[in-house]
Amino acid sequence: MAGAVVAIAIIIGLVIITDSSKPSPGAVGQPAPVFVAESLDGKRVALAGYRGRTVLLNFWASWCEPCRREFPLLRTANHGSVAVLGVIVRDGDVPASDFMRAEHATWPALKDPSGRLLRAYGIGQGVPVTVVISPSGKVTGRHLGELHAKDLAALLASAR
């Protein structure tokens, strides 16, 4: 009996070791998980539509103070070859929409009620988190917490 328990423990350990060697979803250096999501204004937004541009995928909520503070910086980044896509995390449509409007944010705010995008990009529950995706579709950087100008510069440099 003890031998069988040891054998099962070894098999479980090998499975865990094998699984842990796989890159995390949305990990730096990996292809960005593709998605189509509905925005607050009811449009379907596909990551594939941004191929050829650097994408800042920002996970945020209107109740999150660091998220609120970084919005002006994201607004300045959202032009030319850089596109910002916001993913709303554990927030209502009305407060998120009101905040986007108050901040004059012009990028899509994507709904993620099931947490599908959080899981796809290997993100826990904490916000803000910003993931940078290169024009070729590869995750080249991620930043946990509030973005500052130097953080944004480093993320954008990683996508080149």
C-alpha cells in the first residue's frame, strides 16, 4: 500500500513539474493570446485588428486609485503606432463608462465579466496591470501596478 502511495505521489509530482515548465499564458516572449471582446459601446474588438501596431493592454477598474492616476499617461500614449486597449476588471459598465468619459479616454474599454482575458494573460485579480504587445503580436513586457512615465518608456522600448 505504501509503495502505491509513493508511486502515485511520484506521478503527480512529474505531472506538476511537466506542467510548470510550460510558459505561462501571455508570458513575455510568447505570442499574445488572441481575443475578440465586446467594448462598452457594444462593438466587437479583435486583437488581430491591431496587428502592425504596438498595443498597451491595460487591465483596470474605475474604483482603483492607481488606475485612475495612470489614465492621463495612457491617454498621451494612445496615438500613431501605439494603441491602448483597456480591459475592465470587476467593475460595472456605468461606473467604467462614466470614468472613461470623464477622462476623455478614446480607446476601447473591453468587458471581461468572466475573467477570460485575465486568465488568458495570466493575470491575477490585482489591477492595474499593463501588458505590451509588439506589432508582430508577441508579448514583450508587462508592468504590475501604476504606470509612471519611465515604466511606459521601458514597455514601449521592449516592443521595438
